Amino acid sequence: MLQVGLIKENFEAYVTQLQKRNIEAKPLLDEVLALDEKRRNTQASMDDKLAESNKLSKEIGMLFKSGEGAKANDLKAQTGALKEETKQLGETLAEVQEELSKLLYTLPNIPHPSVPAGNSDEDNEEIFVEGEIPKLPEGALPHWELAKKYDLIDFELGVKITGAGFPVYKGKGARLQRALINYFLDKNTQAGYKEVQVPHLVNTESGFGTGQLPDKEGQMYHVGGDDLYLIPTGEIPITNIFRGELLQESDLPIKYTGYTPCFRREAGSYGAHVRGLNRLHQFDKVEIVRVEHPDNSYAVLDGMVEHVKDILRELKLPYRVLRLCGGDLGFTSALTFDFELFSTAQDRWLEISSVSNFETFQANRLKLRFKDSDGKNKLAHTLNGSSLALPRVLAGILENYQTAEGIDIPEVLIPYCGFDKIS
């Protein structure tokens, strides 16, 4: 959530930067400042009335003690009127604060200056490409055909049990899935991330804290009887560990990783681009989350990008890194780098990770602060990244490692799988 004080200080810059998101922000920011002015004026009036009422109450007590009851009763009538005015001001203040909060919750984060302008993913900026695209044997198959051929994943059985987008992993497919989870977690813990296991359902406060609510409410599965949400990403429960916390500067940095299933009610569509593992309603993901000092967060973001690169190098998968444009940038993010791997059998790039810096946007919603060396409370910076989302990584391995004799397993995964080939 944007801070009103910073909107006031950086008004023109914020208007310019939000244009990168294709938002005409000036009327919205004007409304924020007008509501804040009304809030402050109402608060000042209420404080004045309270001070006057307290002063009169003291005078009334002194008048009664000195036997001047008539004067005291006259003042009591005045305090009654002041209390009614104070009550009305309090109600007005609550209404204005609620209106201001609702408006602030609808405003996205300010893009970092390096974010390119653009309308969609076609305007994202490719900044890095690495890895050799393999030459596949004649008759190479997409992963959904390979999964059927080698009995690795049963998409139809998932439809029977639940519905489309809920696959059943079987045999070596399930073991390869588990191997990837363990490999990703090991890579993250070796890099200094503390592993946590977190709930897969969250309350409304957690959804608001990291910015999924109210922005993505329609994409989340809601458990109505308990007013809980199935998580669309492990970022939500892991980051909300720190909701309402006042940390010490010496506590930073904080580095957490965790594996969770993820659930997303994404709008259904058809065609090869959403077939198989390309788009699911339930999928597995290993997440990395960091809480950082504001001075360090962009150097840390670069380090997180390098960490994901290292994993993809070890898997020997061809990939590229994109800097997202304003029109494709997530609601809460100031700067995001997307990773995509090349699916040779599908002849297309598949998104497998997003690594983002949210600056103080989430921390302000979470009330996540730290006490600096001068004893002042400051908002921390939060960052997160997929390290990694499994479905498309698995799809990329099946497709890019297929041979005429079967599917080879990336060397780094063999100790985790217990086999080196699927045939």
C-alpha cells in the first residue's frame, strides 16, 4: 500500500511512473490527498473538542468544590454538547479513514524507474538468454503425450477426481516431481534460506497483507464456511509470518524458503498453450522470501536472480530472463524479473519463475517495521521469488530431455530420483 506522505512528496513522479502501468493516476492521487486533508482536519477538530471538554470538566469540579453549583451546571450543559459534537466527529473520522483505506488498497505499487513502459507481455524486455536448445529426435512429443506414453501423469484421472487442471502424478512422474521439490529446497537452504512449512489456507488479513486481496479475490478459492482462502502462492503465508512485527535492524536480512501446493481459479481457455502442465488450478511450488533493509533490497534482488539462474544452469535447461513492463507488472511489485524456459517440443517459451521487489508496499499493508540504528521505526522491504514453480519445469525436462530411447534425467536430479532414465 502506498504511503500518503510519500504520495505528497513525490506526486508528479508517482503520476509519471504509474503511467507505465497505463493508469491515469492524477485524479486518484488527488482524491487520496483530499481525503487525507479531510482526515487530518477532522482529527484536529475532534482533538480540540476533547481538549475543551477536558478543560471544562476540571472547571466544573472546582466550581462544585467552591459551592458554585449553578455555574457548574451551566458548564455541564456545554460539555454535553461538546461530547455530542466529538461523537459526530469521531464517526466522520472513521468514515473518512475507511474511504481513504479503500482507495489506497486499489492503487498498485509505483514501478521502479528501470521498468519499461508497455501494455502487455509482448512489451517485456529480454535482458538475458542462456543454454543450448537441444535438437530433438524425429517425432518428438509434447509433454502431455510423453506423460501418457510413459504413464507419468494422468490428466483424465484428475478430471474424474476433481476437474480439469488437477493432474495425478504417477510412478516415476511422482518421483521426479518429489525430486524437484527436494532439490529446490536443498539449493535454497544451501544458499542460507531457512526452510519453513506453512498453512495452505490463510485468513483475509493475510490476503490483504501481501496484496492478493482485494486485487485477486476472483482468482482465489474461498472456503466460505470458515472465511479462509486456499493459497495461490507460498508467498502469502511465509511473508505473513512477519505481519505486525517490529524487528531490530540486526534481525535483517531474513531469508525463508518453503514448499507448498498452490491453488488458482484462473479463467479457463483452450488450445495447446494451456494443455497438460502449461496451466493448472493446483500445482507445486518452492518459494523464497526475504525481508530486507531498504538500502540493500535491489542488490538482493539481483542476487535472487543469480540464484535462480544457477538452478537452471544445473538442470541444463535453456532459459531467458525478462524485465516486466509496466502493463505486465504485478499489482504489488515495483520491479519483477520473469524466467522462461524454452520448450523445444512446443516451440515456445514457458514462464517458470517471477522474482520481485515490493519495496515497502507489502510492508506498509503488513505493518512490518524494523528499528534502525537511530531508534526510528522504518518499513522494511519485502522480496520473493519462485525457486521454482514445478509444472513447467517438469514439462521442460520431459520435452527437452526426450530421446529416441526414452527421457533422460538431468544429472543433478539423479541422486534425488534414484533413476537416470524414463523408458
